[in-house]
Amino acid sequence: AEVRRDTDADGAIDRVENFEHRQRVQVIEDANRDERMDTWTTYRVVGGQEVVARIERDPQGRGKPSVFETYRAAPGTPVLEKREEDVDGDGAIDVTQEFERDGSPVPEPVSPL
């Protein structure tokens, strides 16, 4: 099933929610209200709860996501596990950052000069 919403009453659909087996599996949003969808949130069911598994964003307005955030699949507040970014828009990941179990960034190794 799919639910389409105009959350700001401007006449344009800015949120689409997709469901399977009565559980939300994805939300697509026009977060910056420019009438183009730019945020895709994927959910998983863990312990009977819908939890955020992944968020994809299109901050440059290119029409496809370039920022990909993966979250630990656990009930409660989502904790960021990995963030990837396609900086130049070529479809390949240019920057990857890993996060600790508490959501803090994993320190980058430092090479001696």
C-alpha cells in the first residue's frame, strides 16, 4: 500500500509512505520543499518495531541520492553506523565514514610522514 501526502497544504505531494504487510518499509520526502523528492528512508522491523535502516539524500538536487547513511537495526533511537557520499555525482562513493556503536565517528588512522 502507498500513502501520498501534502504535508504543507501547498497542493504538491511531498511525502510518500510505502507499506508491506502493514509495516512501513519506505518514506520518500521532499524535505527542502522544492517540489522534487530528495530523501529516501528505508525501515526494517526489529523486535516488532519499525526502525530506520537507511537514509539516502540528494542535497545537490541532482535527482538521485548522493549521501547514504546506514543505521544499526535495533529498537529505539537510530544509531548511525556508516555514512557514504558520492561527492562528484559520478555514481561512485568518494567518501566513507564509519561510526562506533555509540554513534561517534571512528577515528581515522594517521600515517607517519
